Amino acid sequence: QVQLVESGGGLVQAGGSLRLSCAASGGTFSSYTVGWFRQAPGKAREFVAAISWVGGTNYRDSVKGRFTISRDNAKNSVWLQMDRLKPEDTAVYYCARGPSFAVAPRTSPYEYDHWGQGTQVTVSS
């Protein structure tokens, strides 16, 4: 059973940067899409970014140009580099494993079957 563990969250001022990490254990996600989602208090979980097994990427519009998703299959790891952070980026961020051998990165959380425990990102104004 694959387990995903996120790290790298924290408190940062607006305009700052954070780099989130997602590491897999007990399995692999080299052939799977990996996505990042976030959930703010009182709001639904929303898609942030995803990367397919062949490296294709997809981002929600509000983070395009500020966030970058990357992966290293040899390390069983995915990262989310977040720059020029805004207070509205404040949320718990989750990584998740999506479908295998899908060329297009998926954006619906219903297509992801393994989730990490989340890491808190707080951006102060």
C-alpha cells in the first residue's frame, strides 16, 4: 500500500516562497499522475497542479506563472515550488496519486486514490 508524505509547509509573508515535497513509500508512482490539491477552512478541496508520468503539467489559473510542479521518479518524489505567494494561497496542501499511464494530468480529485495527510501553508499579508 503506497503512502504519501508531504512536507515543506509553513508560515511565509506575502511575496515569499515555499517548496512542498511529496514522497512515496511502500510503492511507486513513477507511472502515475501526481497532483497537488488544497483546502482552505470552509471551502471545498481544489486542484492546484498535476504532473503526468511523462512530465506533462497542468495548473489552476490562479497559480500559473507562480507555482511549478516537478518530479524525480528515481527518488519517488514530487515537488511544488510556490513563488510570489499570496494570502489567498493559505490552505492545507495535499499530494495525491492519480491514474497510471495517463498522458494528460487530471484535475478532478475523484481520479486520485491515495492521499497524503497534508501540510499547512499560511501566507500573511
